[in-house]
Amino acid sequence: MKPPTSEDITRQLQQAHFPQKHDRDLAMAPVGDTPMVVTLEQLRPYELNPRVVRNPLYDDIKASIRERGLDQPPAITRRPNDRHFIIRNGGNTRLSILGELWQETREERFFRIHCLFRPWQSESHALLGHHLKVHQLQVVMKPESPGGKTQFKLVLQLPGGGAPSAILSEGEQRAIAIASFLAEIKLGKGRGGIVLDDPVSSLDHCRRWEVAERLARESLNRQVIVFTHDIYFLCILEQKLEELGGALTKNYIRRTAQGYGVHSQDLPFDVLGTKDRLGRLRQELVAIRQALKAGEEDEHRRLTSACYGRLRLAWERCIEEVLLNGAVQRFGEGVSTQRLKSVVVTDDDYREVESGMSKSSKFEHDAATPVGRLPMPEPDELEQDIEKLSTWRGSLDKRLRETAKARG
């Protein structure tokens, strides 16, 4: 009998009870949550990840991982009959960074990664986690067919069951609802506009950022209309759109003497930048002059006091937006250290700010009883104070450009 060749032996080993490597890999997926170690070759990013721009904190995250590794193992999963594992919810940024660090250092700790494997549930469930990170809530989509029309109902996977409304907070229910809606339109092929009414009501600050980022991305593909009374949410939505290069049109709906729902393009003072705040103050100055000319002393005092109060807010905004070049912003996602490249703060800046803020505060508040009513500045003096801030802002803009150029 002719002795078997090495090819014959290999062929026999690959039959029946000796599956090929690809089949062995597929059979290794655990049936429950399991800690495991995978390599970069075995792991892939989630290809439907809604984040389309680089994480603004990418460099800081990379420095942290280089120094001490991952703070916690990323959650991974694997589709049925798929060879590679994928990131289950978030974590694509960390995976990209690990790939870069492996190429740069060839250190095994960046190639072999401790992960938490969780069994695959569905494509919709995967999208839920990458949209608003709601995987920890353990929800599944249960099909129903009332009246012959197929619908889906979200069901909690908890011991003993229970209705979501009886277990989840209002914010968690809203997060699941928004994530489900966004997952549905992501899987669909239509590009019709969507309208959301106060989508972040009851959400915590972390999920507000997630909603803002997701809606900003969606606006690149379709029209997105958002009604909100939350200025904080508007600010972070504007920040996310700026990062993506998207367009934002802001309109103001308010109650006036004409009734409710009156449209105005004059946005609330709180959401304006320094330049627009200065423009609004100049408009108020016109009304102040008219009140003084008409001999309405009390109205002149009231308007002047209110204008100085907003002038103080304009000084604050200029410090944040121009002097510090937006490196630190209220409601901001982080500290933009790269923006400090253009920043120089001098003793003269301190004196300008101290003088402008002190005077604005002086006339904004009521005087103490022993002092009595302070004489209000004339409109010409108020105009000089407004222009003082405008001039300082202009000098800061020029210095920012010159400093950035000098520092390369």
C-alpha cells in the first residue's frame, strides 16, 4: 500500500471531526458574557459606526493608552458565521489608537487586547449601542403584528420581566426611544427630513452629547429640525456641527404681545457670540437714547441698567471666546489645548477686563440703601463703554493671528 503523503494527511485532518481553522474560529464564540484576549488581527471596528469624524480628544486618549493601557476592556461581539470580532458599543477610537501604537512600538500589550465578549443579538441592537450607548439596558426588539401590520416592541431582558416604564427612568426610556428611531432611519434607505421636539428632556449630560453628535451627523444626509428650549443643548449641537462642517440655521420662537409661537430671527442674548452681542447692545443703545429724549427717566434708568448687565455678559463671552481663543468653553466637551497656541494674556488684558467688568457690574445692580440711587451714565458714556470692549476684541483678534504665525 502506498504510504500517504503530507497532502493526504492534511486532507484527512481537515475532514469531519477535524475542522479547518476558519471553522474552529467560528466555533470558539462563547454563549455568554466572557472575558477573553483577542488580537488586532481578529478584531474589526463596527463598520456602521455613526461617528464620521476624528474624536476631538483623540490625541489625549492616545497618550493615556500609551502610558497606562486601556482603563477597561472593550466590549466585543461577533455576527453569526463571521470570522472577525467587532466592537460592540463605542470603542472604535480606542481600537484605532491601539493599531497606531502597535505599528509605532510593536509592543504586545497593544496587539493582544483583553476584551469582554458578549453574544451577538441583532443589527438593530448593535446600532442602538453605537448611537447612544444603551447596551447596558439589555433591550431586544420583539415583533408584533396588530391588525396584520408588522411592528416592533422594545422588551427588557431582566429576570422576572417587567415593563420598561416600571423599571427604567424617564431619561433611560427616552434614550432607548431615540436610539431605536435613529437605528431605524440608519437601516432605511430614505432621506426624508426628520423633526424632533425637545429630544434631550430628562437625559443626563453625557447622553445629551451623544444625541447632539448623532443629530449633527444625520444632518449631513437629510434635513433635521429640532425644537428645544435647552440652550445648553443648542450650544453643544452647534459645537458638533462645527466639527463636522455642517450648516446650522437658528430661529427663535417666543411669546410676545401678539401671542404664542411668534417667530423671530433675533436669538436670545445668551447664545450669541461676542460680535453679535456687541451688535445687540448697539441696538439697545438706540432705545435708551429715545427714552432719554422723551423724558422717560425711569425707563431710561431701567434700560441702561439692563444694558450694562448684558455688557458684563459680553465681556465674559469675549474672555472665553477671544482672549482664550475658545480653549476653555462653558458647556464644552473638553479643553482644546491646541487653541492655546495663539493665546497670550498680558497685564494690560487684566486691567481692561477688571475695568470693564467692574463698571458693568456697578450699574447692573441696585445700590445699597445708604448710597441711594446712583446717577446713570448718559447714552454717550454707555456707547464709549460698548466700543471699549469692541476695540479690545479687535486688538485680541489681531494678536491671535500674529501669535499663531510666530509660534508656527
